[in-house]
Amino acid sequence: MVGSAGGLMVSMCHRVNDVMRLCCELSANQQVQTTVRGSGKGAAAAGGLAFAGGLIGGPLGIAVGGAVGGLLGCWMTSGQFKPLPQIIMELSPQQQQKLYDDLLAVMGDIQWTDLVQLTALVMGNATLKQQLTATLLGYISKELQAQVHYVD
């Protein structure tokens, strides 16, 4: 019996992994990028140092302060703009399970044997693809409090 329970766990892990990889595929096709909260700090640093530079050094101080502030802002926000597939693969096991459960509710009784079959089933059904993408983006926005952007 232990062997069958262990096999069930492995099977479940594969199913969660299949769905996470499907999410990566969906988000890559949509050209989605996310912004983790905090990018406002970088903009504030750039603007604040440009203002301070202007008070101290006039027009040249604005340029120097803006450049230094821009570099500081870039450093402060580095790593906060990430492609959605990267965010998905960095989710904790608990977060992946929650996302899996949310997506499974949309998928209903779809059965698949591997990632290739799952991807074909979803990509071949425009309505399902749209519903899963909306669920994924909703999860990212609500649970991770990230802003979603479409990359041109």
C-alpha cells in the first residue's frame, strides 16, 4: 500500500508540474511581464535626487542628480520586473498547489497523460485558453500582489 500512495504522490507532483509548465506556455504566448511592488521607490529616488541636485547645483545639478537618482532607482528595483514564466517557476510548493487548484476548477474534468497532450488540449480550445489565462493573471495579481503588463 505504501508503494501505491507513493505512486499517487509522484503522479500528483507530475500533474502540478504539467499545469505550472502550461501556465508558463500560456504566459509566454501572451508576452506577459509582472512588476513586483516597489517600482515606485525607484522613481521616487530618481526624482528626489534630481530635485536635490537642482537646489544645490542649478540646471547641471538636476542632470547630475537625475543621473545618480536613476542609477540608484535602477539598483533599488533590480529583479522586480520579471517574465511571468520565471515567477511561476519560482512559486513555493504551497503557492503552486493553490494556483493548480484554481486552474483545475476551470479545467473541469479534462484528463491528460503528459504535458504535450495537456498543452494541445488547452491551446486547441480558445475559450479554455482564455479562461485559464484570466485565472492565472488573477492569481498573480491577487495572491502575489504583482502588476501584470503586456510586452509589445
